[in-house]
Amino acid sequence: MGWKTAAYPWRAPSTVNGMDYDERYLYLAYGSEGLYVLDKETLDVVACYTHSGGKSANYVKVDGGYIYVAYGRNGLQVFKLTTKK
């Protein structure tokens, strides 16, 4: 098995603080850049969300059709997981 590499839009000084995954996607808590969702097969960015208040995404968990993003002392944001038809 070989490693797959890809060009990413990652910008310093943000750091990937947490990650979760499901059958199709990788979910990254990417610091001040927010939440990034990558396709597991291609590693393409399929969605991203940056909090308008400049909060740092520290942890991400996918469960029961929801994406939970923790922002430390700045709270928790919950997204409904949907796919395009």
C-alpha cells in the first residue's frame, strides 16, 4: 500500500487539532481555518466552514448524522450531515 499525497489549501499558522472519519470522508478540526471535509479516496476538499467569529476548531466528531465541532471555551457547533443528490 502506497501513501497518497495531494496539494492542500493549508495555510499557516493553523494546525489540524482533531480528526474523525466515516465511510466516505475525513473531518478535520483545522484551528482558525475551521472545519474541513476531505474525500477519503481522492483527498479533495469537498466542504469547509470557517467560523465568522474567528474561533479555533479544536476537536471534531461525527455521530448519528451530525458533525460536532468543539471550539474550546468558545463552545460547540453542530452541523447536520447531508449529501448532494
